[in-house]
Amino acid sequence: MLRIGVDVGGTNTDGVLIDVSRLRDSERGVLAHHKSATTPDVSTGIENAVRRVLELAEVPPSQVSSVSIGTTAFINAVLERDARRLAKVAVIRLCGPYTRQCPPFIDFPERLRALTEGHIGYVDGGFEIDGREILPLNERQTIEQCRIIQEKGLQNIVLSGIYSPLDNEAKHELTAKGIIERELGRAVNVVCSRDVGQVGLLERENASILNASILTFAQRTIRGFQDAMRALALRCPLFLTQNDGTLTTAAAAARLPIRTFASGPTNSMRGAAFLAGLDVDDKAVGERKSTIVVDVGGTTCDVGVLLPSGFPRQAASFIEVGGVRTNFAMADVQSIALGGGSIVREVQTEKGVRVRVGPESVGHNITRDARVFGGSILTASDLVVASGRAELGDKANVANLSGDIIALGMQRVKKLLEGIIDKMKTSPEDITVLLVGGGCIVAPDELAGVKEIVRPPFFSVANAVGAAMAKVAGEIDTIEFLAGRDIHTVVEGIKEKAIQKAIASGADPETTKVVEVINLPVQYVTNEATRIIVKAAGDLSPQNVASLEAGLVSSPEEVDGVEGEKTLASEAVTAEEAEQEVDIDEYKPTVLQNRTWKLSELDLEWIAEGCGVLGTGGGGSPYPPFLMARQALRDGKDIIVVDPDYTPETDVFIRCSFMGSPSVSSERLQGGDEIPSSARALMKYLGISDFTGSISEEIGGGNGIQPMIVAAEMGKTVLDCDLMGRAYPNMYQTLPGAYDIPNGLWPCAISDGVGNTLVLPTARNAKAVEDILRIVTTEMGSKSGVSMAPLDCKTCVDYGVPHSVSQAWRIGRAIARCRKHNNLKGIPQAILELQNGACLFIGKIIDVRREVRKGFTWGKVTIIPLQEDEEEDTTTSEPSFTLPVRPDDKLVIPFQNENLYAYIESATGEKTIHVTVPDLITVLDSQNGAALGTPDYRYGLRVTVIALAGHPSWTTTPEGLACGGPRAFGLADVPFTPIATYKDPKSVIKEYERQE
């Protein structure tokens, strides 16, 4: 069986012909390969490459059994925001009363939103995390949405249901799709979000919108591929490669083109492994090791990880495409500006002469500009030729190059590669590296942390080889409830479903097997909910090849034409974006004449960033609440913050937050009535008719934003204060709870926003409040809006942290200013100027351990110092305010959702504790300054650890330490020593009120 693989890149289109019956030959069955220039219409370049490999191999087209293509054409349409290729989309949410505070398109860049937003509708439907219906699908509402969509003339429709990936019986999205096709005809394109992405409503919906927007263009493009095959007399099936390294039919790709967005790097990784013979390794999957693939081009170097399964490691929970968060499967690929055309320069630094390689590159002009080709620009390829490690061009042109320049330059190339490889590793063990790509000649023969470097044959066309030899897979991603069930029995059943799904997609039953099993316990639930992901894969079945291709992709109502120049969004949108540009160095918040603070979108953005820092690793992501608060502003609502020093002591503020699992918060987005419902019920019970505003239980994490959303919806104010000053995992770990004040923890109320509300008048003790509310919240779908007993302003100040909203704003502003001025190393110092503390450690994560116990994630993270040659910027020295650290020291941070304490462990095993709760311990991503949540910790991340002084109400009294100190977490032997003296935050209102 002969297979053709094609990979379409920005510069070249690579083609390869492989004889599958000769895979164990030294040539790995490669009969011919060719590079052809990529053409504007893509199809012509593909036709040229395929025709040439057939000619070189002297093989008639009739002997080819399949053609597989990897292309970036579809993702480029999104990245370029090309109006010719993007269509407007109608989105129908199946959500009942939920999600309305976070509507579709909410986080799209304005220009892309203008191109794609066509209609937004909501109908009853959706599921809870345990599979129960929120509400049955409402057919009447669905038909009404069809009428509106028809009136607007829209053809591309997205159905997005809460927890639709868990709807294994297809009760909602597929049923709604049938209704739409019945009402509007089968000519419309209906995309079900369950077919596109994973759990995470907003990200899955975003991916579905992008998919729907490019459907017409994708269908036209794939028809062009098929036309090219016909021109070559190829009658075999056409496949496209997907982001995860597997195949999909042309017809399926025309329905879900987003699954092919990032297939290029994946093809390269899979092709490298195939050419290196890793697929014929007789070891079981469990005995194999991960492998890193380094693909060096002319300008950049792409690095990815092949897991023992032979498939690429997937990216994090979300990825950005064109500025839009999505969560469809995509390989985790990191890139650095290093390639054969990277420009080499001498740089004078405080530490002497250094040689810089990149980031600038001569790119495809290397044969014109590089010195070995007679040009005047020194490139990385020139260094390699001058060192005698490669033959390229005319070596005489670099004969006079300084030996120091060559040595320092090659050392820099080595360190760049070692650095990016180390970032991609998951453990400190040495690893095998596969080098491919036309620019891989610049790589040395030895690298630190690498036990073996393999340059496989045909490395320059590894991407096309990966396309030709891609496998067929089936994946099941579901949430199961394991209480009273045997997990092994559950997993075995899911494995069988995954295998059958792969076979149904065209995999050979003889070679299909399970390649990946992932168990992810869900936090903050009491029913042992566990997300289980199982993937099975096998070779393309020769018997199934002919039956897989469902004929030509067609769109009878569309008339093909010659594509003209790219048309971008309107100038009006561009002007609107330009108006939003703000000089953050000169920006002043709006303080009104009545001494209240009217928040802008920028204020919200900074507050959210600061809430992340104050969350100390927990508190949930501030991003979704930030989007909802920003949407309230865009809907014409106001968010007004009041200063406690200017507020009457008797004014009453409701305390609001959300309780539940972060996993549910990412799917069942709030509808807006959860907290107001609980507040109304509690006020009725207490006989309170009105209140002044809202206050957060905890400023750390997403709950720091919730009072702003409630205030905007109810026309109230937000008190510049919170009742914690950070984030803690338990409901009772607030200052009113710690000091057991009247109405500190009870009465309270919770609501799910769909009619279920519970008022808890009394409780036996503080822990009982947590236990009771947690159980009820689980019954409510593991998410509820909570209102604790309202407090007057004086009590909020006495048992709270005044001006914590101002503090979050200042922290966010400090980070934003450092980013603007490219001073990322200055972020810790900027934060420490706002609150006393210390920069504990700068280094990289080398180990993360986690386990879920009683709904909480317990674990620890280990960090080691960066060596001097690991620094990406060697022209500046490290900050002088770090604690003394020896090169062989390690920093260890145990956590329970939030970071608990931090200690230095020496090479001899000696442990020195530097900071504990209630002081704040925050881990920052050194590459962007953002605070990391404990779920984000992973090997290789460059991080900066800071500690901030906790509020005296926590740190200086027996009550505060008993509730929020080490003993509260079972750490009786861990002493508390304050990291620094607490500095009262400065009020934004007081600073800017006189400047208006």
C-alpha cells in the first residue's frame, strides 16, 4: 500500500511517497520526497509536490491508496482576520437560566467579533455535572431561534450546551441540530460544540464559533484539494491530519476544520518519531519514555514532546487562537527565535562581550544574505560552517571570522536549545531528542539534559512523513461518579468505548489499542466525581480506506470564484480599537465628585490581575468573573466603589461569593440570579428591606470580582474592603468567622439560581457551616451563590481588610507597567513596594505532587535556582532583594488549594521555613509576571516566588492564627514568624479625589 503525505507550510509545500510494505527497510519505505513552493491558492502547490514525487518514484497514480494533507490555511484565515474567509455565526446556548452574564463572543477581539458575531440566543437545556438535566430541551424556543436566524440570513450556526461533552445519549445538542435542519433545511451548517472541544463552556464555544465561521472557506479549500487529486488522476481517499496527530476524512474536515488548525508541528513530531524507528520499538507503552522533537527552520525552532504513546503532549487547558481562548486538542509546542538564518551580533554588557543569536533572522533570504552565500550578514549557519561542523556555501567567506565569536556564538545556540528543551521536559531526567528541519545543522552534537541526539533520515521532510503515517484515533472524555463503584471497572468500560470509536473512524482492529488514560478528580465536591479521558489509536485500515471517504465535499449553493485580495474588518472597528488605547503610565481612575470611584474596563483588568496575586495559588481564576464584570460595563451598567472611610458606619453591605468546584465554574457560567436569590432570601429572613452595597468574602481569586457583578446588576455600590485579604479554602476562614462575631457565619443562604434556595439560620460550629453548605452545593450541581449575614460598614472595617480593592488595583497596575516597559524582572519589586514582604526565590519548577483528599487538592511544588547560563537575559543582574540562596538549595511550597508555607531545603537535607500562612505566598510566572494557581504548576516553568505580609488580624492574635495559621491546616509543628510588618493599602479614592 502506497501513501502520499503533504504538509503545507508558509514557504514550502513538502510531499513524500511511502511504501507501507517496506517500513522496516533502512529507508523506512520512503520512495520519493520533494519540496515545492507554497502557492497563494495552496492547491497548486500541493499538486506540484504530489506530481513530482510520483514522477521521481515512477509510480502510477492508480497504485496510491491514500493522500494525507496537513495545512495551516484554515488557522491563517483566523489569524489574519480575513473577511473573505470568515462568515458571521449564530450561537444558540442550551443553558436554561445560566450563562447570561457571560454571553457568546464576550472575549473576542473587537475586530474579529465584528466579523463573526451574527446572532446570540438562549434556550432551555443543558446538564449538571452529574448528568441531570438543568431543564429539558425546549423545542418551541429552538424553533423561535430558527425564525430569527432565517430573518438575519445566517447559514452557520453553533449549538453550545452546558456540559454537552457529557451528553453521551445526545439528548440536547444533536436533538436541537435535528430541529434546526428540519426548520431551515440541510443547507445550513450546524456545529455542535460537543464535537469540537472539551469541558469548559466558553473555550469550547469559542472554538466552535471559529470552526463555524470558516466552514464555507474550508469546504471551498478542500474541494480545491480534491480538484488537484483529480488533475493528477488520483482516485484514492483524501485525508487531512488533525492537531493531535491523527487522520480525518476530507468530508469530516470540512465539518470540523478547526481540528486541523495546528497539524504542522504535530506532523513534524510524528514524522520524526517514525523516521527514527520509534514506532517499531517492541517495548510496551508503559516502558517507553517521552521524547522531545526539535524542528529547526530558518527563523524559528519549534519544540514538542512525544509521549510514550507516540502522540504529542497536549497543550494546557486553554490556548489562544487569534486572541480567542479555546480548548480544542492541540499539541503543546514552544517556539524560540533560533534558526539557520538567525542573525549573530556582538553585544557589550556589564559582564563583558557577549554574542547574541537572534531573534532577528534573514529567513528565506539566507541564500542571498548569509556570508557563506556571498552576503554581508553573519548568521547561525555561518557559525556552523566556520566551526567545520557543516558544509554549506563557500567556507572561504567566513575564514576570517574570530574564533571567540564562533565559540561564543555556538555556546549561545547551545544554551538556547538547552533552555527550551528543559522547559518542555516533565522531569529532570536526561531525555532523547530528535532533530529535524532544514535548520537543524546549527544544533550541536551534545546538549545538557539530553542523553541522545538523533538526526533521522529525510529529516527535512519529517512533517510530510508524519502526515503520510498518521494514525486513526478515538477518544472518550467524560465525568464519572465513583462513589460505591470500582474505578478499574469504570475505566475498562471507557477503554472499550474508545477502541470501538477508533475502529469506527477507520482504525485497523488488529493494531488499535489504548494509548492514554487520564484520571482527574474534581475538586470541592463530595460525590467522588472524576474526569476520565481515554484515547485509543491504530493504523489506518486498508480494508476501511475505501469506505471512509464520503465523496466530494460540496456546497451546491456556493459559486466558486477567484479569490481576491484579503479584506480585513472595517475601518470603523479599527478606529474603535484605537480609541481604547490608553497610556497606562498617565492613566488616572475616575473618582466622582461624591468621592466614589467609577470603574473602567482597565480598572477591572488591573483589579483582576491583583486578585490573582492575592489569591496565593487558589481562589479560582479571576478571568471569567472579569469578563462578566466587563460585559456589565459594556451593557451600560456602572460599577461604583466606595471608600469605607467616607461611608456611614451604619450602612449595610451584603457579603457575596460563589461556592463549589472550579470545574463547574468553567462550564455552568453564572446566570446572574444565584447570589441575588440567596441575598433576597436571607434579607427576608432577617427582616432587612434594603442595603447599601456588596463586599467580598475574599479578595483573592475570582470571588474578588463577584461583588462588582452583583452591584452592577442590582444598582448598588462595592465597598473597598474584603473580609479575608487573600484566599482560603474553607468558608469559615474569614475574619468574622475567626473572631466568632455575631452574624459572622450564620445565618446565611445559598441558591442555585433556578429556584432552589436554602437559608441556614444557625449551626453547631464554624466547621458545620462549611460541611452543610458543601453538601447542599453538591446537590445544586456543585456550584451555588452564597450570601452571608450582612454587616454594617464599621464591622466590615473592624473585621476586614480595608482598601483591599485598591490594593488589587495597584498590584495589577504595577504588573501592567512593568510589562509595558519590558521590565518583567522588576515585577516582584513593584509588588513589594505596595506591601512589605520578600522575594523568596527565582528559579524553575522541578517537581509537582498532587492528590485530592476530601474535595481539596493537597500537594507540594519544588523549585531550584536558575543557573547563570539558564537566564534568557544575561545582560541584567538578578534582583538584589532575594533571600540568600545557595546554588544547591531548593524551595518547597506545600499547598492545600492555596500555598501554605515555604521552606528552603539544603543539599544536606536541612530545612529552613521562611514564611507560612497567614502571610501570603504567591508564585509568579517569570515570563509574564502573572500569578500562577496551584493547578498551573508544572515542571520546567520559570517562576518567581514572593511573600507578602498578612493583615494583623490574622497574624498577631490567637484567634487569627487558630483559624488561618499553620495549625488550621494540621501543621502543629510549623511555627509562624511574620515575613514583614503589614503596610496598610492606600485608598485609590483618597489619592485621586483631588485631581478631578
